[in-house]
Amino acid sequence: MVNTAHPSVDRVREALRAQGLDPEIRWFDDAATTAAAAAEALGIDVGAIANSLVFTLDGEPLLVLTSGAHRVDAAWLGERLGGTIGHASKDVVRQATGQVIGGVAPLGHPSPLRTLVDVALAEFPVVWAAAGHAHTVFPTTFDELVRITDGEPTAVAP
């Protein structure tokens, strides 16, 4: 039996409810720390997985919600944003989100993060995002992701 209680997941659930949403948070028996693993567990296209990746933009945390079907082109995206994008350390991820790599949710963070939402996610009627723990996901839509994160729709690769 999978334990379905975790403080990070509770914070995500509360943040979702504060946005007027109450989706089913799905718990996996095994951690789904990659888009491919989550897609396989759900039986869906990997492109419908919304990876929550934390980068730094000129030293400040930047959350990029990207389709599992491709990678973020950090150099290209940084150029478009007028800065330099780097990979955030696990400590920066934890400090910025209150969550650990592999389970970072689009919301439920200690304070708001600038968020970019990959326009490729708009191709799917339902997308799945982590819910604060590597064993959890929740369903949403591209438009909801943009709304609940106050995100900026953008391409993340050429």
C-alpha cells in the first residue's frame, strides 16, 4: 500500500484548492522521476507530462514547465529572455520550491516563482504534473497551468 500523506503534497493540494481546483492526486507505487516513467505509469504520451524544471536566470530561480517530449534549450531560451540560464542545484530547487528534484510541482512553493509554460503542452487536452513528491501527479490543462502559476506561455526550444 502506498503512503498517501506527505507535507509537500498537502501544500500542493492546498494551493490547488486555493485556485478553485480539486483534481485527483494520483500516487504511484514507484517513484516517477522522469517524464518517461510517469507517462508509462499513466499509459499516456510522454509529451503530456509537464516537467517542472528549476533553472536560474541571471542567478534568480526560474521555473520552466516543459513537455516531456523534448528538452529545454537553455542557451536559446536565455537569449530570448535577455539573460543567462543555468541549471539550479538541488539546494536552490529545494529552497525555491520547498520540494525535491523529481517531485517539483508547478505550485505550492514558499513564494511565487517566475514561471514559463511550454506552449507544446497546449497540444494535449490533459497534462499531468508532479504534485510535490516523486510518487505523485495530478491532471490539469495547459490553460489551467498558465493560470495557476501566473505563467508565461513560451516556446522552450527552437
